[in-house]
Amino acid sequence: MGDLMGEQPALGIVGAGAFGTALAALVGAAGHDVVLWSAAADVVDEINRERTSHARLPDVRLAERVRATVDPAELAARARFIVLAVSSTEARERARTLGQVVDGRHMLVHAIGALAGPDDARLSQVLDEETPARRIGALAGPALPADLAAGRFAAMVCASPFDEVTREARRLLNLPPTLRLYTSRDLPGVEMSATLSGAYSVAFGMADSLEMGPGPRAVLVTRVVAEAQRVVTAMGGESRTFTGLAGLGNLLVRTAPGTGDHAPGYQFGRALARGGASGERIPDSVRAVGAAVRLARRLHQRAPVLEAIARVIDGQARPSEAAAALSDTVALEE
């Protein structure tokens, strides 16, 4: 790991999906070295040879400072700060592989808005269990891959109890005027806020497909904020964290018109309301619904919005029925 000890180590990114590739393009264009680890040899070859993205990001050109590799040891040797940007279903396996090549000098930050595995663990817990790294954090916020790739303004928050993590995150990722990075010490709050914002985006997709209108939509927003704050607090986070970038900011950008493929939970909700979601690929934001419901029950937290979303996904209620049931409880609960 000799390269790791250089004065300006590279940014490491695990995963060559839309977010990971867009982030690599932005950071590379800003003059930082980036090492992108993908398990797919054809993707690595395309990135290194064509300098383009395969991840539905048209017209993205990757700077020469961005190098892709299939070798996790190369990633660990060149990068001290590593961002895990894969789906929650891949996260533990990738973390286990990282655990074989990283050590205590590394800082691991995930950008995964979901919980992992049958135990519904936060991703920071997975990284702690599977790797020797102890300086761990989370990255979240309203930064759509298309915005990052196009150089439009975006913002994120990096949360960690370790100042070294947030300091290195700002060195690499605070890139105004395109990307503004904020910091937080509330790691569980940011992780849960990101998870919940993805889960709730499904509800807004259903609501907009049903053309419920601005009044009911505003009521849904206020109910979601109140409900999420209860769950975040029960998880050991700060209630106000959900009203920041990782929670409400994340939710608003992923339920706005024109978000398209980069708002999979919202699009899944719209498909559900039209009766056509059975063949859809299940995104992390949809998996987050079931995990959040189980977690709320274990914590004895009332979560009627999450429960309603889960009933629709499980086929136990139609979207219109779930919406009507929720509206009957507004005056009593919030």
C-alpha cells in the first residue's frame, strides 16, 4: 500500500453505477485522482478506453485522472478515502472483500440509502463488522447523478463521529459551485434519514399518480416529517436531522418532476398506482420500506405512512384505499 502514504491520495469509489460514475466524473474534472472499482471487466475496459459512462449518463466524459479497476487491492493501495456506492443487496459482499485489502489507515463512507440484510443493519454497522477500518461515515443528500454529471448545483452531507473523515470528505468532495458538502456528527440520524427518504418517495409516486392535488400532498409531507423524526430519534439520531439534506432534502429532489430514472422509488410508486409495478426491478428505496416498517415495530414507534406503503407493495391494499385510511387518521395522530 505504498501509494496510500502519498500526500494527496486518490478518491476511491466502489461501484460504477450512475451515482458512482457521476461522482467520479465530477471529482476527476476538479483535478483529483479517482480510482473506481467495478467487478465487471467490460465496464472497467469501457471506462479506461472510451472515457465514457455506461450508466445511463449521456455525454459524460471521464477525465484521465479517473481510472477503473477490477482489483480491489489497487483501490486500497491508491485511495485512503473510499465511498461505497452499490446497492444494499451487494453491500455486505463488497464490504467483506474490502475487509481483505484495507486497514486502519482507510476511511470508509457509504452512499447507500437503505438498510442491509435480514437483520436490517445500518451500513456503517456492516462496514464496522466486515472491515478493520474504524473511521466510518455516510454520504447522503439531494445530489442526483444527472445533476452531478451535468455540473448543476447539488449538495450532500457527510456524517461521521470522526473529524478526519469529514475533513477528508470536504477536501475531495466540496467542489463549489457544482457540489457543496456539509458535515454532521449524527451518523445514525443521517443513515436513517436517507433510508426513510427513499422509502417515503414511493408514497409520493403513488400520490402523484393518483393526482391527489397540492393540499393532500402537503398533508403527506407534514405527516412524513413527523413520522420520520420519531423513527430517527428512536434509532439514536437527532430528530432535526430528517429536516436536513439527508432526509427532507433527499425526499424533495427525488419526488420532483423530471427526476426520471434517477428517482426509482418515486417511479415505482407511480407504477404501483397504475397497477403495473409487478415486473419492475426492486430498487433500494422499495426494499427500505419493509426494513423501516420492521424497525419501527421493533422500536415500538407508530409509523402509519410506512405501514400503508408496505400494505400496497405487499398487495394487501390498493393505493386509493391506503390513502383513504391515512386521511381518516390525520386529526387524531398529528
